[in-house]
Amino acid sequence: MALIKSNVLLALSYRMHVFFTSISNMVYIALIYFLWRSIFKNTQTINDMRFDEVFVYLAFATSIYCLYKTDIEWKVSRKVIDGTIINNIVRPVDFQIQTLCESIGIVIGNFACITIPGIFLTTVVFNYKINIGRNVLFFVILVLFAFLISFLFDFIITVFSFYTESIWGISIAKEVVILLLSGAVIPIKLYPQVIRGVVELLPFNAMFNIPLTVLTSTTTNILDFLGLLGFQLIWFIILFFISRVFFIKALKDITINGG
């Protein structure tokens, strides 16, 4: 808890970074509104999605994207380069648990300063309401598991820095793949059927598309929710196993600069 609290305070201490990230998120939401309003100018639906569904979906997607953004792999990479990573490795607390606690602290800070203003802009300023019901509870639970999946992707990239030190290219490639295949930029429902069928089987689908589809849906029942949660759990277990195996191997191979 102390590690989580310290990272919440650390995240909130960079006031200008938080301010400009929040502003850029809200500007992006406004751009989404006008772009998709133009796309829907001459049609009521695209692949059975109305404008209000697409806008709410993408506005929440960008707010959640900022929520998940912890940059933990960059921080660890810098520690690997200067050798201070050894201080984390020798601690009695598992390094992956340390990293998770740091990420949770940053996420809490992001939620308070970036995600909430984005949701306010969507629901109050643009006046697009979400259906308040059990779908909101389902959404919150699915977002929590989506964060864990996102963390595992970040952690796997983090472990790459034990070998490469610099992870700029790998991290950028990860971000591009996630944005394209998770539904964070374009709802997966709008993809061509063949591509959509493949993407829906990938773990990226569990990060944005599943929670956001449930949020904007009025027909999700408990069986649908359990099926989607099961999909997330399967990928969580797979990615956790991969991350542990990769991390244990990396610990044997890592070279600490300065000793």
C-alpha cells in the first residue's frame, strides 16, 4: 500500500504534465466528436452502430487509454541503463509485484486527473449519456481485468529492457499494435468481417473493445458478461505465465551496468 500511495503522490506531483495530458485528452475527444459527426452526416448507422454509440465508445476509449498509460517500461529501462535496477531486484518483494503496485499508483492518479475530466466532457459538455444499469457494473469489473492485461503487456516489454536497455522502438511498436487491434481508435465492430473475426480472438480485444462494448450495450446479460470475463481471464493467465517465464530467464541473463 505504501508503494501504491507513493506513486499516486508522485503522479500528482508533475502538475504541468497532468494538466497538459488532461487538456490534450479533452481536445482529442472534441476532435473525435466532429470527425465522426461528419462521417455520420449522411447515414444513421454504420455496421449497426449509431453515432452516439461510436462517440461514447471512442471518447471513453481515449480516457481509458490515458488511464492505462503508466510508462513503467521507460522507467525500468532507465534504471537498467544506469544500473539502479539492482535496488529493485534485491528487495524482498517480487519485482513484478513492485511494478504492479507502481502502475496501480499511477493509474489512480491518472483516473483522478485525466479520466474523470474526459468522462465529464463526454457526458456533461457534449451531453451524451450512458445507460445506467448493470452494464456499468460489468464495465467497471471488465476495465479492472483489462488493466491487468495491459499491465502484463507493459511488463513483458519492461523485461525486454533487461536485454536491450533501450526499448523505444519496441514500446512504440507495442502502442501501435494495441491501438489498432484493441478498438481504441476504431471500434472493432466497424472492421471488415474477416479482420474482425481474427481480432476478436486476440488479447487486445480484452483491453478496450470488450469493456466499451458492454458499456454502450443495453442487451448484455449476466451470461454474456461471464463469457467476456472468462475470455479476459484466459488471456490474463496466458500472459501472466509468459511474463513470469520471461522474467525468470531475464534475471539469469541481465548485466548490471556499473557492477
